[in-house]
Amino acid sequence: MPRAATLSETHAADHCCGYAAAPAEPNSATAADIMQARAIAGGLAEFGVGSARWSAAYDREAAAVVLRVDTPRGLYALAIPEPGQPFPVRHRGERIGALDCRRTYGTADSYTAALFAAFLRDRAALDIPGRDVCLTLQNMV
């Protein structure tokens, strides 16, 4: 007679699939973190990162909600930290740095998005076209 899988075996199998699983019991804090990740992603649109290039979900490994951005250099993940903590950035599963801001009521999501875009630009993972592009003679009338 086949033996039923134990809870720990089922839990281990869940980690092997590679998907960012939701917490067993979503709570209001997780929902708020996902909304903040989406707001930050909305700010990335100004830098050419459309909705097809990002996702927001709870990540068990990071034990936080993460905003993942698909770039030519692979996926970068911005974790939504506890209040008062800096926003950590991960690439290929490793923490590679943090944004130069903390999660506080005074930190605007658009500011966080701009810092994340600059972080990606500095690592050649995001090409941000300049607003003050010099015109060449052939472009002038």
C-alpha cells in the first residue's frame, strides 16, 4: 500500500518548482506590500519598464514581497522590507545591494522607483534614454 506524503515532503516539493508561492495565509501586511510593489513598478514606467517586464509576488526565500524586473541581464528583485529598513536588491538569488532609501511614510514610491531604475542603469541592466538629448544639425530645421 502506498504511503501518503508527509507535510514536510509536500513542503519540500513546493520549493522545487521554482515559482514564487504565496504565503499559506495571506494577511493584510502582505497585501499592502504587494500594493506598494505595484506602485513602485508603476513608477518604473517612466523609465521604459512596462507591465510586461515586471511581476510582484511573495517570495518564501526572501520572506518578503518582491518586485521582479526582467532585464537584458536577467531578473532583478527588489524586496519590500519591514518599515524603517532599506530596500534590498537581489540578482540570481544573491543580495547585491540596497537602495539608498528606507521604507518610511515619507519615502514616495516614485522616488523608490527612480532609485531602483538608477540602480539597474548603473549595472547596465536598464537603458534610460536621456531627456536632454543634444540635437544634431540634421535634426534642426
